Amino acid sequence: MRNTIHYHISRIVNKVTNAIIQLRNRHIKMPTTARGIQEKQSAFYTIANFPSVIGTIDCTHVKIQSPGGDDAELFRNRKSYFSINCQTISGPNLKVQNVVARWPGSTHDSAIFTNSRVCQEFESGIYGQALLLGDNGYPLKNYLITSYLNPGTPAQERFNKSQIKTRNTVERQYGVIKRRFPALAMGLRIKLERACNVIIACCILHNICVDFGEDVPPTPDELDEDTLNRRIQDGQIENQTLDFGSVAIDRRSLITQNYF
């Protein structure tokens, strides 16, 4: 009887998940029109006066059971548990504008971005001069701006403060989504393909909640937002020194033009 009930519940969850992900293109999308891009840039600017931003990017780990097979260990992350490393781009209101949920937990954040469609879109110039903000796990590009690892001037310190405060939207997004859908915080005990679909479905439902003004779930155990985010993000890679090469001038230009 128990196995029969579990089987039927699993089928229902799978059917509902598949129905929800059919709504992906309607509810998860980057701005593409000039007006849409400008609206996102204006909204991000009100956070910490960082110009031209249309999204903030990061990855978070969703715990899964071992997928089995020869490639199972690829899903073991640096915290030694099996996971899917999920990339999202957040909007200023914490909506998911882009999601990639298929890479093993051992995959580097920057590798996920480099192999994503949205990276190719930025490389091809679809978004014009618009910017993404990321942490120092990502390479500095003319469209992907990271903070200074060792700010040496007051202007660079102001730059970092603005960049980090604006970039915090994606970290807050993960906190809200994982509170709305605790299974993403506690772990998914379903087949790998279904787990990927569930993550995307949760992102869609999260966006619908934002659109309808649903209350943000309270932080458990009375944790403050920053503490919760640090715990949720405990699988993130450390900052590391990167070779910025000739593109570093794009970041410095905001400093040399006395913007910060």
C-alpha cells in the first residue's frame, strides 16, 4: 500500500511539474526591447546607483540523492554532498530572469555561464551596453562586471560597495525561493531529470508569486536575511584572483570618469 501511494504521488508531482514548466517562456525571460532594458536599468539604479545593470548572476546548490551510474561523482560538490549547481539571473524585484538547472555540483560557476545561451546572447550584443553583475568567481567582461578584489582608492571602495549591494539581489532571490519551496533547501529525493524540472518549476511559481504580490515567507528560526543567505550559499566558490587582461579598462572607466 505504501509503495502504491508513493508511486501515485510521484506521478502526480511529475505531471504537475511538466505542466508548470510549459509556462517557462511566459514567466522567465530577460528584457529584450529597448524599453524593457531601460526599465530594468532604472530599477537597479535605485538600489545603489550602479548604472546600466539589467541582471545579477550567481549559482546555488540544490541537494539531490546520488544519481547513480558512472558519472555520479560529478554531482558531488566541494561540500561533499550531491547537488545540482543552479544558475539564475535576478531582476531588481528578485524575479528569475534566466535559469540553468542541469549542471553537476562539481561544475564551476563560470563554466556554467560560459556554456549558457544567455552568455552567447551577451557576447553577440543582443543587450547592447547593458551589464550583468557577478561575484569574483566570474571572469570580468565588458558586459559582466565584478568587484575589485583589493580596492586601492576611495573610488574603488565606493565602486565595490555599490556593486556588492546591487549584486545582493540574486543572493536574496535564493533566500526567498528556498523559503517558498523548502524542498530546494532540504534536498530533492527524485530522479535527476525530474529534479531539474522541479527547480525550474519552482522558479516559475516564484515569479508568479512576485507578480501577484504574495508575501515573502518569514525567515526560519528568526535568522536575519544576511545570515540565512550565507547558510544557503555555503556551497559557493571562493573569490580568486583572475586575469582580467585588456577588458579591465571597462571597469576602470567607471572610476576614471569620476562616476564613483
